Amino acid sequence: MKHKKLLQLDKEDEELLLDELRDYMSDELDIDIGNLPTKLLLDYMVNLIGPKIYDQAIEDSEPWLYDRFTSILEDLSVLKKD
């Protein structure tokens, strides 16, 4: 059974990233790589750092969510009739 990736790029975004990665490799490292090696490198990088970025985004949102839900609970308590 194949597992779904944590981060799934749509085709348009993936193509843009592949172009950017090929340009970077060419401009900065003077290495011209083809489509398949670029795709394999992108997939590796996404699998390597994707979960870390995802977890960091969750952690970064926790304080905002805590404040927001606290505010909502305070608003609800004002609406009580007792």
C-alpha cells in the first residue's frame, strides 16, 4: 500500500519548483541536470525537510490559536444568561 505524502505539490507548483531548482543548480553550481535527476532531488528535499517545516508551521500557529480560542470563549461567556 502506497502512503500519501505529507506535502503534495500540484503539478503547476512542482513544475515551477523544478525549473527553479534546475536554474539554481546551473547558475550557482555550474551543474546542468536533467528532468529526472531534478525530480528525484526535489522529492528527496521535500521528504527530508517537508515534515520539519510542517511541524514548525503547526508550532508557530499554536500561540495564535490559543489567543483566538481564549477570546472566543470569553465572548461566549458574555452571552450567558445566568
